[in-house]
Amino acid sequence: MKYTYQYRLYPETQQALTLNGWLRVCRYWYNRMLGERFEWWEQNRCPVNVCPLICQLPVLKEQPNFYNQKKQLPLLKKDLVKIAWSGELLDFSQVYSAVLQDVCIRVKNAFNRFLAGDQNGKRSGKPRFKNAARYRTLNFPNADNSWLKFCTVNGRWLFVQLPKIGWVKLRTHRPLPDGANLKQLSMTKKADGWYCNLSLEDKSIPDFNPDDITPTWDNSIGLDAVLDRDFYLATSDGKKLPSLKPLRKNQDKLTTVSQRKNKRKKGSKARRRLAKREARIHQKIARSRKEFQYKTAHQLVDTGKKVFFHEKLNLKGLTRRNAPKLDEDGTFLPNGQSSKSGLNKSWLDAAFGQFFKVLGQVAAKANASVVEVKPNYTSQLLSYRDEFVFTDRNKREYFDEKFKLCVDRDVNASINIKRVGLDVFPTIKRRKGNPVVVESTTNSTSKEALTALFEHQKPTLKA
């Protein structure tokens, strides 16, 4: 099994300057190789829809690839490289060779992904040139256990030996697992300093196979994403987990700093200082959100369930802007984008896509699996009776006179998501624009669904 541990790095002043210099060289080398590939494609292509009668093709150059670009490194190390627009001199010989070769691999992978496209054959945008904010990592692919040295002072410090830099101190807030071997090491510069990522491999831990788990009603749980009030998730056990909303809580502070920064002159010292403060606020928001997601994931895994069903969310579509509306004169009409922008911010602040990935990682360590299912009609149909009740999105509760039961919309949806995962959700087709239940096995799970809904209806005791 492979996993990564991240620790805070405490380099000395000269070591930090060296790492910053390496980042500058690697960033230039990345942009230079990417520019060579773009230039070759522009010079060696011809439009397919038009062609001149007399076509003079230029002399074809060798197509840049991983090998011929890597062969440039020995020549670049012989002398200083001058950047044309700034006159800055870069010394490639000061950078560790494996780090520069890894930059070649990054360019190759980025360009190959651009040419191949995704699994549907659709190409994404062109690989972008990296600035100081986008290129922040140095990768050492040939690291091993000899690069590590533990300090006996309280057992809290670890030293890493970097080529051409020496021993650099790490703060080990948690111990390294026994039996793990170091396979790769990377240095990342963040808003508050440098961090070290140790990629470890432990062959004694078997790889997890989610196909070995057979889901049942007792060992599975359904999860429904909630944006209503201060709730984050609704579970099929009748519980609703609270939300954190880190961006909303820090929005005023972030807006104040951003407005002050935008008023400063570009390139000034005051603007850089405020930009660093703004980055620290963003970092605090991201860290608090991730910590909350890990705690929530562990809270779910500690229930002992082996299968977690969650709805497959189209987050790109949920956060898309509304289509503009025009009248006969071509004037723009109100399209509800003002309120939709607040909803988009709430979806992005919740970060459900990131949470389900975190849940999958935490569940895999506990020998559990996370499965996404299609949520069609799960929020409209009653989980214990084939009746469409929540057809209006503003209707959050339904009172059943027969059972004297107040049905919560989100808990009901989580039970239906669990039923979809267990393949006991009814078959629904649309007839004359209305959904109609064609085949149903709801009676087989109605007792369990009512038990969860009655559990949610119980009053919570406050300490």
C-alpha cells in the first residue's frame, strides 16, 4: 500500500534561498519546454478547410519530445542562461539533475493529456505557462530511506538529506509508520512556508478490494448532501450532521484584505504584503474545511458501516451561471443570477466533491467502500410508500396523519439513496410528463425506513 505523509519543513536561511532559486530555474525550464512544443505545432500545421494554390512548407524541425528536450540539460549547465525580457541569469548547474529531469516528465504528461483528451474524447484547455503562484513543488523521484535521519530530542524532529543542500529539519507531528519505505520526496512552498511530502510504501498492508464487500441493509448507509440551514449531510440512520461553512465565516475578513490589496499599486511592497495576508486567509479556509471533512469522514466510518452510498452530483452543472434573458429590443432582463450566485458560493464552500474523495480514502483504510448512485427521484418519493410528496423544492417536511410522523425531506432522500444502492428502489417512468411507479418492492423495506424516520423525529437532548 502506498500513502503520503506531509510535514512542515524548517530550512535555514541559506537553504531557503537555494530552494527558491531551484524553483525559479525549474519554472523557467518548464515554460521553455512547453513553449517549444507550442511553437512546433504552430509552425508545422496547415488548415484543412483552406489551402493556397502555391504552398511553400517550411523546413520541418524535429518534434520536441521528452528525450530530445532532456538532452538540452548538459548544454544549459555549461553556462549561465539569460532571460531575454528581464536580463536575469539562471544557473542550471546548481539544481539537482533528477529534479530537472522530473520537470521534463511533468511537461510530457501535461502535453499528452492535452492531445489525448478525456475518456469521452473531449480536449481540455491548453497547458498553461506557470508563474510563481502556480509552480511551487520540487520533486525528488529517486529518494530512499538513506535520505532520512531521526533526531533523539523528544523524537519530534526528522532530518532529510537533500542533494546539494544538506540536512534539512522537519517537524514530525506524527511518527512515521514502522515498515514503510521512502519511495519519493517532494518539497512544496505554501503561503506559510515550506512543506515536505514523503511518499511511502508498505508491502505488508494488502491492497483494498471493494468488490469483496456485499452490501446489505445493516452494513450500508445512505448519504444525502444538504445545503439547508446549518446542515451538511443527512444519513439513512435518521441523523443530520452539522455544517462548518468556513468561507462564509471568513468572508468579511477576506473581502477587507482583498479590497485594500486592489487599491495598492501593482508591484509595490504594500500590495505584496497584503497579497501574502490574503493567501494566508485562503489557506486557513482550505485547511479548516479539510479538517472538518476528515473529522466528518471518521465520524461516519466509526459507525462500523462497510458500504457508503452517496448521490452522484453534477457539481459543474450545479454551479453554472443562469442563461441570459433578452427582450425584443435586445435588452437584458433579470434572470435570477444574483440569488444563484449565493447558491453557487454555498456549493463551492461545501466542497462535496472533495469530501467524497476524503471519505473514500478514510473508508478504504477501514476496509469499507464508497459507492456513488444516481439520485433520480430520490428527493421526491416517500421512502416507505410509493407516493410523490416533495415535488416542490421549498417543501422541507411532510406530516403523515396515518403514522403521526413528520418526514424530513433530506433524511427521506438519504434512505432512498440507500435503496438505490441496494437495488430496491422502484422503477419509475414518465407518463404525460408525470413520474409513475412501474415496478416496486417498497414493502420489503418500509419497516426499516419508518424506523429511521421515527429515530430522526425523536427530540435531541441538550447537555
